[in-house]
Amino acid sequence: MAWVSPYIVVGALIVPRAVRLLREALEVLLESVPRGINLDDVRRHLAGVSHVVDVHDLHISQMGTGLPVLTAHVVVDDGCFHYGHAPEIAEQLRTCVATHFAVAIDHSTF
């Protein structure tokens, strides 16, 4: 049996983890959509909330590995501001993105 250098063994253990770490760092730096999240599905689901007229400028990215954040402009019925239930709608939207999808988005701004 041939002798294997310990440097080769250590390198073989380190390289796959380093590649994974670099890929995750690149995804964060490029502000890419986290894996497991489909923007179109999120947009459709938010638009389905009562009194929501339109959802645009939807952005989902990562602040760090496993920390997705969402920002979106949400247009609601004018009456929501007169009758004071716009904050309730915002809370429904926050709860929706935090619980409905496979990847929970706990940090959202509407």
C-alpha cells in the first residue's frame, strides 16, 4: 500500500467545506434569493391576502446564511387607511411569510 501524505488527507477534508462556505458567502454577497423560495409563489400568496390590491418591488435576499429578509411594496384598498386596519394587514403579511413557506422569513418590511 502506498504511503499517503497527511497534507493530502487534510486538504481532502478541508476543500469541500471551503467550497461550500465560499458558495454560501457568494450567495449572501450577491443578494440572491435563498434556496427553497420562489418569488412568484410569494408574490401570489401575498396578493391573495384580503384588501391587498398589488404587490411589487418584491425582494428576498439573505443577510447571512439561514437569515432571509423580504421587502415589498404592497398596495392596499384606500379604505384600509380610513378605517385603521392597515396595521392588521401588515401583521397578516408578516405572519404569512413567516409561517406559510418552507423557508420561514422572519424579517420582512412592507
